[in-house]
Amino acid sequence: LAAGADGLLIEVHPNPETALSDGAQSLTIEQFEALMMDIRFSTSDRLFAGVTE
């Protein structure tokens, strides 16, 4: 996002250790919530960068 990405693909599982696939790369729900808050706060100042009224 900061580098110009159009989106993210994030695997989330309530218990990654028991996931049938990709558990090692999955975030817990709590980790995902924290990541979304970090992204929201880090991008909020740039959402309308370059837009003039």
C-alpha cells in the first residue's frame, strides 16, 4: 500500500496451528485486527494525497 500496491491477500485462521493448509503463514484473528489498525493509521493521511478541491 505504501509502495503502491492495489491490495493485500492475507490468510487468517482462528487457530493457525490446526489449519489444514497454510497454517504457518496464517495470522490469528487478533493479529489481523492489529494489522488492519496499523494499515488504517499509516495510510489515513495519504488517502487523498494529491486531491485538490
